[in-house]
Amino acid sequence: MVKILNCSMFGEFVHLSTRVANQTLTDAVHSSLVLKYPIKIEQAQRLLKDIALLEEKMIFMIDSAHPEFQFFFQYPEGQQMSLAQSMLVLFENKDELPIIDKHQWSLYFTYALSNFLSEDVPEDFVKGEPLPKDELISRLIRSELPDTLKYRFMILLENPDKLLNHLYGMFEEIREDWFKQKKWFDQLVKTNLQKYEVMSEADLIAFVEKTISIRSIPKSQSIAIAPSVFNYNALYFVDSPWYQSDAPTMVWNTGIKLFDIFEIINSVSDKKQRLATALKVLSDPSKLEILMLCKQTPQYGVNLAKEIKLTTATISYHINTLIGLGYLSMNMEGNRIYYKTQKERIQADLKAISDLLN
């Protein structure tokens, strides 16, 4: 059966702080959902009501005036992930991060960044010694990461102890009060993910492949879902985390509302509403160009951004809309997701539009 991990309170602190820094709290998110997906504003409000209530309780515990706050939590130009969030991805299983001794953080960070920038076997995880600082900087420069993120990682490499301790310290100052609300987090996770806990690993993979149009999810002996409340629509996979030498478990970092969002999308019963959305999407030059580029060969998001000359944040917005209509599918290859145009789905909608007008 699928295992549901406990919510990482440090991870939730990072995600909510990122939303505070970028003014993307729940009220703003309602409009964002409606723009990205064929979801009505009333559905978005109902979907996020519990998160909004919890957000209201937690937001006043965050010190947005902290001198390092913007550095860690504001989005780099053209990105939709803060430096602190990207570090959670580097550490892969964010449940592990809070229990690392703060004096070991620089070593763990170097291990994780070595893995993140692995050039030899990108789909594998580094299990040897961390790369020297000079080699890490060289790989950072050659990587496809945005320049703003490269710069931030270089600053961290110059003095990781100081900055990582600052980040951990922001959470430590409010840790006791934050954990008093843990039962709220646990209840939200249980309410939203309980039905997936009783599935077999194969059934969950089949469900995700069908519901979210992800293809070829790596198979594993067991699956554990690392849930997130404030990063409510996230999804990324961790196969055999680098800090576990023989880990048969695949960790899915999953927002608690992700599956609900796609179930709403897939259950849109108003055919005319869907076809109107389809016409709007297909008339957008950028979305049409993405579909054309992904028609023959699956494309990686960063490459699409370069090809179309748009920011990765804008590309992400277009991709989410196309996935919501089933016009793009996602395929896992190593640590990356590639997108492929689903011509049959588009052709079916165009035929339905033609039939409607005949």
C-alpha cells in the first residue's frame, strides 16, 4: 500500500514564506487557478477554503522583515521557485531536512548540489564524495539554471554555514508556536490524501498516469507520498534518495490538492465550456507554438523557453493550461519531465467544434 508521510513543518514554513514574499496568498491563487485551468472561481474558493483558514493562522508567525527574508524567499527573475524551495528539491526528501544538525548543513548542501549538477549519470544519485567547490562552481556556470539562481547558489557555496544557519534560524525562532498547529496540517493531509493511502503502488501509478497525463513513471517496490499543504499543487518524484544507499521507496512530493484539481478538470461536464476554452487556447500563438514544437519530439521545459524566447514562468503557465485540456502529456526521463503533444485529443475537440457548427 501507499505510505503517507507526515507533513514537514519546515517545508511548510518555506512554502508559506515564499508565498508571503511573492504576494501569492490564497486570494491571489484563486484567480491564478482559474487562469491556468478550466476551473470556475467558486470551485477554486471551495477547493482552497481549508488552506486559506490555516494560512490565516500561520501567516502572522512569519517575520517578513528578517534581513535574509527576500534573499531566501523571493522568486528569482522569471522563475516560480524561491531559493529556499529549490534547496528543498536539492535535499529531495524535505522530511529529512529539519533533523539535520545545523553544523552539518554545508556538507549536506554540497552533497545535494553535487547530485543536482551530476553530469555523468543525470538520472542517478550521487553516493560518493561531494564535488570540490571549484568543480561545483564550474558546473553551475555550464548548467541550464537561470543566471539569477546560479548567482544565489554561488553565494551559498562561498559561505554555506552562515546562510544556511540564517535560513534554519528563521524557523527555529517560531518552531514551538508553529508545531502547536501541527494537528491542523495532519487533519488536512488525512482528509485530502486518505483515499490514495489504500491504493496499491500500481493502482496509484495508473491513476496518476491517467489523471495527470504523466507517462512512464519509474516503477518502485513502494511509494511514499510526502504531502505539502501550502505548496498545494506540487508534484515531483524522488527515486532512491541519495542519502539512502539502498532505498527501494520512491518518494512523491505531492501537494494535497493536486489530484483534486485534475479531477475537477477531467470532470468538466459542460461540453460547450470545454470547446470554448479549446478555441481560446488554440488561438494563442505561444501555446500553438509549444504544441508544434512538441509534436514530433518530446521537449524539456527549459528548452521550450529558450526556443520561444519566453521566461520559464510563462512557459510553465502555458504548459499547465495545455496539460489541463489533455493537449500535452508528460513523460519522466531521469529527473526531468518532457512534454509531448497529444494530437488525437486536439483533433477530437476540433471535430466536436465542427460537428457543433454543422
